[in-house]
Amino acid sequence: MGPSGPAASNKFDMIANALNLNKDQRKTVRTILDDGAKEAAPMRDQISKSRIAVGEAIEANKGEDELKQVARASSDLTAHLTELELASFAKIFAALDDTQKKDMQGLGRVLFLMNDIYHTKNWNGE
């Protein structure tokens, strides 16, 4: 057990502990994160394919314009995934009470944990 409660074993526990979520909020936040992960799944596949396309374009010595186009498509997909992470954070924020919304340290920790949370298949992994 750590100084502020039980040690967190996964990202969800770290988020819940950082925000001091009650039982109902825990359910709401888990649903928000699970829904975001479902939405992120096809984007992750597209990002993976777009990165392969960038590598293939470089390997094939494609022209600068074509390489820029492929790289832009890849970066646009990554940016869209980041937007999804931020939208999930905003939904989590909306589910907090006034005291939790004023906890800048807890919110900062959660924002850090949300960075790239959907870039892997299991968002809740260690």
C-alpha cells in the first residue's frame, strides 16, 4: 500500500486513484475509456498501415510530393487518435464533481496517463 492508498496495478486504477473516483464515477469513467478504445481500434489499424506505406514509399525512392502525401496521411491519423484521447479526457472531466475538477495535480496525472492511451490494443495494460 502506498502513502495515498493501495498501489495501482493498471492505468484505470491509476486514473481512478488520481481523481479519487467514487463507485459510480469509476463505472462511468471505465465506460468512457472502453468506448474510446472501441472507436480507436480501426484508427490503430489505419495508422499501422500508413506507417508501412511511408516506409514503402521511402524504400521505393518515391518523389518528394508523394512521400509528403503519404507522411501527411499518417500524421493526420495519429492526430485524430490524439483528438479521441482528448475527447475522452473531456468526458471524464465532465463526470467529476467540483472538488475533483479543482484538483490540478490529479488532473495533470490523468492527462499524462491519457497520452497515447489508445495507441495499444489494451488501453488498461500496465
